[in-house]
Amino acid sequence: MSVDLRGEHFASLADFTREELEQLIDLSLRLKQERYIGNIDDALENLTMAMIFEKPSLRTRVSFEVAMNDLGGRAIYLAPTDIALGERETIEDTAIVLSSMCHIIMARVFEHSKIEELCEHSAVPVINGLSDLLHPMQGLADFMTIKEKLRTIAGKRLCFLGDGNNIAHSLMLGGAILGCSVTVCCAQGYEPAKEIVKKADELAKESGARMEVIYEPERAVADADVVYTDVWASMGQEKEAKERVKALSALQVTEELFAKAAPQAILLHCLPAHYGEELTYDVSRHPRSAIFSQAENRLHTAKAVLLSVM
């Protein structure tokens, strides 16, 4: 490992340099190869991870739990009723107690401020498993998938269609650092947060990537190397679902729209998918759809982050 990340928190892709992110991606790819040939390392033997969940998740829970098991460690699942983060006791006290008993904390929360407070008071690394603002673990798996399928990340262009949400934010920040241009195509009123766009623009000056927010899906997808979509209503936005479907329906990814991308373009979706809304079932099974490789890669990036920060 050329860069030492031991003891570092993993709260945002923007906390890392290009070299550090590239190292994590390359390690993820190597760990994927080693798992397929049966090479299991007990590097985290006798180490424990606390997993705080305010939001349920298939991929986040399974990827981290399997990652710790494969590496010889153990994971403790803490459901919303076990913790009630910030309600039964302060986040500061929770961080102090958990970090006195466990070697790392992973948290999947609503408000990003909870991740920041855990990081501030924890004596061990904290991993952001998702917040309303950012989803850096998904972003890392996304860029791993791009390198795996397209061989390079720098110089590629990713088009994200949908709500300017936590996924869009992490793609913009990661792309800006890694040299991958990102176009977010959304509806009026559903743009990415201004502070994230500003930060991504600043980071992109060094890498040469281009960040843009536009509203025309055909123009956005034209010649893109990666076409990415996500659900239009995330957890906690269920009451807005009908309104969001109406506002974002023009952004649905179909086989016809995907055909306007570059000839070797790949399709990504972080799952779960709402077929018939943000994308059709047929395009999800397109020969160049990488959504299930992308999902599996959550496991390998989880391993890479755990091995690097512990």
C-alpha cells in the first residue's frame, strides 16, 4: 500500500486524494480476484465492527457483514430500536462507548450531521454507510465497476439521470477527483445541493473533469460512457413519491435512450430498482447492464476500506 489510511474516517470521497481513491479501487479489484480463487485472508481476526442502522439495507448490511466474516472479524448489527441514535443518549456518548468496545463503526443514517458527530467523538474509524447527503461506499463501488468494465476512469463521462440525491453527490465528488466528468440530468427543483456542485467544481480543476447539471435527457446521455439512474423517492421521501414520479418521468432510462450513449457504454443502478419508473426492466437486463456486478462490488470495496483504515 503506497498510502497509509489507517485510523482514517470514511465519511466522504472528498476527504481523499486521487492517489488514495485509486489505491482503494485497485485493492478492491484485487480482493475480488482473490475471493474467486479461494484466497481468504484473516487480516481482521478478533476485530469487531459495530453497524448502526437507522435505515434498512440489503447491500450495505450483507456487504459489510460478509466482508468482516471473510476477513476473520465479526460484525454486530444494531437496529434503529437498539440505538435510537441521538435520542436515548447523545451521539457523543454513543461514539465514545462503541469505540471503547469495537474496532470500527459503520453507520447508515438520515442526517449527515450524525456521521460528522460520530467521527468527531469516536476513537476508532467511522465509515459512512449512507447519509441523506452522501453515499461514499456506493460511489467507491461505482468507480470500481467503471474501471472493471471500461478499464479506465479518467477521461470517461458519466451521466446520472434523476434526483440530485446522495448518489449524485458522491458521483460528482468522486468523479471530480478521479478525472471522470459527471453530467447530472434532473428536473427543475431536483438539482444537486449547491455546496456539493461548488466543491466538485473546485476538485475538478485539478483533474480536468467537467461537472454539469442539465435538464435534457437525450443531450445528457449522448455519447456518455456510463448511464446511471437511481430511485426517484428514497427512504424518508415516501410521501413525495407520486409528486416525484410526475416530475421525473421524462428521465426514465429505456433501451431507446440508452442506445444514444457511447457504443460501449455501461448501465449502472445502485438498487433497489423500481422497474417502470426510473428505468424499464428490459434495459436493466441489457447485455451492457452492469448493475449486478456493481452490487457485488459493494462487498469488495467494503473489504478494501476495512483493510485500509483498520
